[in-house]
Amino acid sequence: MLLKLTRHILTTTLLGALSVTAFAAGDREDYDLDDDGLIEINDLGDLDEIRKNLDGSSLYESSAGCPEAGCNGFELTTDLDFDTNGDGKMDDQDDYWNAGAGWEPIGDWGTRVAYSGNFDGNGYSISNLFINNSSIERGVGLFSFMDGRTNEARAIRNISFDGALTKVSGLDGVGVLVGGENGFNIKNIVVSGTVQGRDFVGVLAGEVENSELLNIFSSGSVRGGYYSGLLAGGIYDSSVIQVFVVGMVSSNQNGPYVGGLSGLAFDNILTDLMISVSVQGESAGALSGFGSGSSFKKMLTVGAVNDSSEADGIIGYSEDNTVDNSYWATDTTGQDLSDSENTIVNSFGATLAELKCPATPDNTTCAEEKNLYAGWSTDIWDFGTEEQLPGMIIGDIIFRDSDGDGNLDVNTQPSVSLRLTQDGTEETTIVAGEGDVTLEAIVSNLDLSERYKLAWSLEGIDGAVEFGDTITFNTDDLPLGDYTLSVTVTDSGYPQMSDTAEMAVRVISNIPEPEETPDTTEAPASKKKSSGGSAQWFWLVIAAMVFARRNRFAV
């Protein structure tokens, strides 16, 4: 997001041309400045107003500026922070404290009043969401209930929920994004926080049904009763693709069906999952507490599974599932076996060292000639070094927990410098017409397996060609003058970090300036320049005056 996703995951950024502060909240001339059918949300007041416009067609009772077909949702134009006074704590000095209950969820699951519009975060974040509300029986989160079944292709996308103060507490159906939802595409999401509840508790959502979850990173801690997981409490009739979860899940009632991903998983398709979660509870599983009728493919589970009567390396209690090309760490999960009442295809437990060993998929040398990571795509998984577990690629970020301890690897800031050469010689001054110039970005302080991207700024220089970490350009027609060349490196860790280097360069001519010498040659009058003739007369007059002065005082 993600997750700050760091404008990630996953990110489409609104251009400055939106001028979001041009109109007061309820007095805008245009609520859809970029004409994409999504009304702009510029502050927490706008976000709060959504509860009165659940289909996304208007805001403040106005749809001014929406397309002819109407608006169908909302989009963020900036980061939002519930720590409104910025003092690092949530209390009655913050705008949405509400006597300690915090944010009032949008919609009402109990009465089936649902949000049904789209919501695009545009890579921005909602930070420090705080809810502590036990008066709501079911459905606690930013949204209480979302229902996209009556609207085609409803989506929640491109958003990060972060901040050390993010904490959501309630009874049943509790999650940072939503208490419960049905029929949405939820994609490109980074979510982190502390979530507590009674039953059906998850960091992203309490319950998910008939939906698609794609490209999601979820982290934090969950404490619930029955059916709790780091992603969601329960997932049904859905597809879950490319999801990475880290953190801790525990039962506050010693309730059963607790899992690293979800408490319950019924009739789902789940593929490309990384689960590094410490799980504690009865009938616990590194992936799910209870699973039935689902297809699990290309999964890796490495978190510890403790204090469980029916603990399992993948699923605590399961039946009628298919598990393909999936693996768990026997030494960190503490489990040697996976439930036998399933169809198991090339899925087995291995030690953490064996799971780190492969540098590519389809490895048959690291785990007693068994095929590790069979069919896993390098477009989704980055296998790093032999000292790292595979990382998951979501957008431009590689999420990785190298040692399987339930925490992402600590990211370090990269550094970059510039080196300029002309015709093979290092220079700080460019001579126009004396050979091509190469500008090289020298990047350091990266993890061994980390990737990075470069963004060049060469204002005023046309025809530059990029070759990896270098830029080359021709100097034959390069205008003389001063230039500032710069490059920004952004790494692939989380949170993403950047560094910028600049170089001031002067371009000079390769033609030497002529020496100024007196013109003693008599030229034809018709070809003499008037300025040259005037100069000659000037010097003749001066000479005559000097001669006369000398004669005047001669003895």
C-alpha cells in the first residue's frame, strides 16, 4: 500500500492537476475532477460523509462533476491519519475519539445496511485507525459491512492501512478494513494492526465470502475466540491469490479453529501463499484452523503452532481438500505431518534450512531429492540466497521473512552516487562534439537479494538512452550551458526507501576562441566594417593628441 505501501503495492498516484483544495468539503463545483467516476476524498471529514452515500454516487448530497452514467465510488487524494493532532496517542484530543469508542464503522452488518461502491486508495494510506466498540454485535472495522453482489466488479484496491496506533476491537466480525463483506474484489492492499474480538477476527476482515483477494500483505496480531486468522476469521467461496501474512494469532478463550491465514476456509481456491505466523489455540493450523472443500496450491507455512489438540503443519482440522506443491517447516511449526484426510500432491514438511536452500524453483537437491517449490513462478516468488526463505513480489516490493520468525526483514536505505565519463575519461565538464557521454549510477547498501529501480532526471538533454544503471547521450548538438543531472534509487524492501544523487555539469564548446590581435591590414573601403573603421580613427586621434602634447613641452 503496503504498505507506507509506501505507495506501493501497488500504486496509481493522482496528478497535481487535481487541485483537491480548490473547494470546501460540501461546496465543490466538481466532485470528480479527473472524470473517472470516483468522487475524491480529501480528508477525514469526507471519509466520514461516505456513510450517507453508501453506493458511491454522491457526496454531501451532490454528484456535481460526475460522468453522465454517474459516479460509483470514492478515491483518496492524500494520506489520512486518525491521530489528528499528531501527538502519537489516541485520546479525547483526536477528532474521532467518540468517548473512547473511536471511529464509527461505515454501514451496519446487523441491519444489512452495506457499502456497495468502489474504493480506490491510489496508493495512499489510512493511518492509526482506532475502534474500541463492544456495543456493535457484529461488524467492526473501517466498514461494518460491504456487499458488492448487486453491482458488477466492485473493488477495494490500492490502499495501505498502517500506523503504530492502529487498533480495532469489537465482538463478532472484526477487521481493520471490514467486519464482513460479500462479492468484492479486494486487491493491492497492505494492512497492519492489532485486532481483538470474540469470534471471526482477522487483521484484514472478520469474514470474506464470494470474493477475490489478490496481492495482499497482512501483518500484526490477532486475539480472538473461535475462528481467528491473520488475514480473516473466515473465508468462503472465494479465491485467495498472492497473499503474504506475518505476525501472531492467539485465542482468548482457548477457542478452536485458529490459523495463520484464517480460522475457517470453506470451498476456496487458494494459491501462492506465504504464512509466517505464530499460532496458538485448539485445532490450530499454520494455514487454517478448519478447512474443507478447498484447493491449496503453492503455499509455504513456517510459523510455530502451539498448544493445540489437533495441530497441523498446514490445516488444524481438514477434510476433502487438495494440497498441491505446498510445504511447511517441520522445525518451526513443530509439526511433522499434515492431515491425511486430503489429497496431497508433492506437499511435505522440511527443515527451515532445507526450505531456504533453493535459489530457483523445482529444486531436487536441497530436501533429500524431493521437489521443492515445484511449479512456483519467479514472477511471484523471489528465492533470494541460500540463507533466505522465498520472498513474495507484490507490485514493486519484495516481502520477505528470511528466518521465518514472524517478522519481515528489516530494510536498510540504499545509497547512490553518480560518475560521468566522456569518451572513456571521467569528467565534470562536457565538451560538445568530443564524444558521447556516459552517466553511471553507483548503488550500494542493498541486501544481496534486493532489487531496485532508478528514476533519471536529465532536463534539457534530449536523446538519452538508458542501459541498466547507465545513461548515454550524444554531445554533437548539445547546447552550451549548465545542467543538473540527477538519479533517484528506490529499493524493493518494505517499507520502500530511496536516495537521490545530483551532479552539476557544464557544457563548453570544442572550438577555441580566437585571440584578439590588432588588425594592421588595409582592407578595401567597401569591405571594411564600420565598427573597425571607427576604432582605427579613434586610435589615430589619440596618437595625434599624444604627439602634439609631447611637442608642446619639448625643450
